[in-house]
Amino acid sequence: MGLLDMKLCTIRILFVLSISWSGILSCIGAEYWVSTDGSPSGSGSREAPWSLEQAFSHPAELQPGDTIWIKGGRYVGPYTSVLRGTSSFPIKVRAAAGEHVVLDACGDAPGNAALSIEGEHALYWGLTLTNSELGDASTEKDGVYFTGANNKLINCIVVDNGGNGIGFWSSAIDSEVAGCIIYNNGYRGTDRGHGHGVYAQNSTGTKIIRDNILFHSFGIGIHAYTENGSIKGFDIEGNVFFNAGIPGSGFIERNLLVGGLQPAARIRVSGNMFYNRPQFQSKASAQFGYSVANEDLVFEDNTMVDGTLWFPKAWESVVSRGNRMYSRSQEIQLIAFEPFGNVDAPDFDGNLYAVGTLAGMSFEDWKRASGQDGNSTYSAELPMETNVVVRPNPYEDGRAHVVVLNWSGLESVEVDLSTVLGSGDRFHIRDVQCLAGDPVLDGIYSGGAITLPINLSVIDLPAREDSYRERLTHTMPEFGVFLVEKLPPSPNSPPELSGVGNKTVQVGGSIRFSVDARDVDDSNQLVFGANGQE
């Protein structure tokens, strides 16, 4: 269980004592509460919760390291947060355990999104960001509008917003989007689909976009583009992209675009999965460059199915290693350049290619012409063995994404979840293309492999009726993506405790610690006497 999973409290000790405790020392800081019927004049306690507007305004009593728990319900926004923690003690904003928190941009309040983030050093965790208003200008609001530095959006669902799912702008220095599911965002324009899963720009530091699932954007999946700004410094890792553009354009757009009217630089794209529907009109799956020469790119350990890795403009250096690139059609170029000579320092090697061409050439002709891929391999056939990837969440124990490339055409697959769950854990598993539906599996984990269906057909269609709904279909049985979530134990189960050693506190000093009590109905402050007893 990670530190960020724990509830936070501060215990002040006014005696000289050596305290020995067995327990997971929990969240550093105080806890405050928000509910749909909370008040600006509330104390922020469970019994007198704040309104969400009050919580996001950074009340005077709120300190770095504190946690704001949001009770379940629909909160009508837009909302703007100015919360400010510190690098050592960020403020945490989290959905209460087991509760569904929806921030809906449908209201009359000013704002660019369901949630605009203007403060710094805060974590926004486990929220759903959406817009239920479909008929006026409010439909073009984003799900999240990021301008504050050093913030993180963690394990959120961003769906059915009329603008971008997330606007991730240059002033949001060193910020991160992690573990989110981002889909059905944008609108159908007269020229094309508008609104991207993530629209990003950056100048200083590095933006991290990792372990997200992005699909069915009306525009592009991740659109790192600028005309007069900057697109320098992106780490795009462990994401799953598929079928961007269909709702807004009727064909598959680029799942990832990094390029614009200014040079891209410091770009790292690693460990991602790119998937497109077979035999469906599409653009390049990943495009690097747009209208000017660029600096440096690392593209490594990615998997791409039925898409092109495209370089329409020059790069000073491109490293492309350890990638797996498959095509179900001989007509698809697995990599393409305009022309290859525009890459000053290419390093393509250790890759696996299957079925398609390389820059319009056979594999052997490509190697001779380019001098690249000396240690890479090529297959004229697609794999025969189904591939299952389990990717644990970087912030939350018991949570993971499962990706299935069903090359062998199975109706179900065996998935080992021992790296995610422990024996006795309660859990459920959802099909990410049908989050509104029931879990496909739930129960108590007994170790080893579980069985997942790979023959599902129902998907969550975009809320906007003018989208190309009729062209949207499930990717199964060829491809499936699942969300694994550990559930709280049965009500009133005691918290798990583990030894952490001896601690000494001086007179007048204080000790910060936490106890994991997520599964207890009421949180209780712990008081220690001089002998270390509760």
C-alpha cells in the first residue's frame, strides 16, 4: 500500500518519549470533507463539510500535506482550484473511498472546464470530469484545464466534454497526468472533429503523461502542438491509445501527434500501446513533426498495430529501439518519412516488424537503403500467440490496466494478477469501453490467474448525438483493455498493521504519521501517552 493511498493526520506529542508502534503510519496532515450539501461556512469536518467551491478556494485552515475527501455525488460547476501545497507536502483532493464523485461543467459559474487547476503542488485523484450540457457554448469546455505548476491528475475519468479532455498548458510546469481514462471528448465540426484527449504544450521542465487510456477522441488522442508557443519536454509512457477521431471525423485520426509551427524537443515516448481497427480508413497512428524541423526524439519499447510511425519533417536525432510494429495489411507503411534523409542522426535498431512495409520498401531494401535496423527482425506473418500485458498503477496499490492482443482469437484469456492483488483481496474488473456497465468480473482473489472474456460487444457511446456513433464498435475480440480495482474489505474490518520501528520525539516537538483506516467507517484521532500506549 503506497503512502499516497493513506489517510493523513498529524499527532502532536508534548512529552519526551520513545514511541514504538505497529501500524502503517498514515497520511501526513489533517483531513477535511466536502459534500454536495456542504457549506462555505462549514468547518470541513464530516459533520459540517465544506462546499466544493470553498474547498478549492484554499480555506485559511488548510495546510500543505492536508487531504480533502469529497463525498459521492454530482457537483455542478465549472470549478476552479487555487490549492497550494509544497513539493514535500502536496495537498490531496480525493474521492471518498468507494464513492463516485462527478464534477459536471454544465452550470453557469465562470470557468474553462469542469475543473481548472490554477494552484500548485496538489493531487486530484479519483474524480470524474464531464459536461452533461449538450446544447450551447458550454459544450466546448474542457474536462480539465491545467495552468498551475507541479500538480498531478491521478486515476480520473474524463468523458463527454465538449472541448478537450485535458488542456495541459505550458504554465503547468512539471505537472503530470497519470492513470486516467480519457474518452468521448470533443465535438463534430463542419470541417473535422474538434477536441483532443489531451492538448499539450510545454517549455520549461518536463510534462509526464503516463499510464492513461485514451480512445474515441473526436480529434487526436494526445495533441502536443503549438503555433507560437513551445512543445519541448514530454515524457509519454505506458499509455494505451486506440481509435482516435472516429466520433468527430468518421475515420481514425492520429493517436499521437507531436509537432507544430515551432520545433519539438526533449520528447520521450516509451512503453505505449497504439491500436487501430483493421481495414478502417486512418491517418498515421503516431506523427512526429508537422511543419518545421525538430530536435530530439526517443521512441522505445512501444507496440503499434495497424498504424504508421510517421516523420513528415526533419529531426536532428531519432532513437527508435525495441518497438513491435504489426500490420494486418501489406499496404500499411510501418514507418514513413518525407524523406528519411531529413533525420540527421537516426538510430533504429532492435525492433520487430511484421507484414507491412518500411518507408514503402521491403525489410531488406530498407536496411540497405537506410543503414538502420541491423539487429531488428521482420516477419511476413502476424503472431499466433495471444499477448497479455498487466500494468500496475504507479500510485494506487491494487489498481492496474490489462491489455489483451488476441492474436489467437480466444473467447477468454487467463490473466495472472499476482503482481496487483494479494490473496483475499476483494476486487472487480471493468471493460474500459463500457465503464457504465457492470463489472465483467468481481470476487475475492485467491492467487494466480483469473479468466477474462474477450468477446464483449457493448460500448459507451458519446453523449453527443451528432457524432459518428454508428461507426463506433467494440475492438473485441481482437483487442481488449480492462481496469482492475481492489475494493475495500467488508465493512468494519480492522486496518492492517505492520511494524515500522522506534521513533523518538523531543519536548515540544511533533511527529507526523498516518494510520491506514480507509476501510473503517469513522476515522479516529490517535492519542499517545508517555508510555506509547493509545
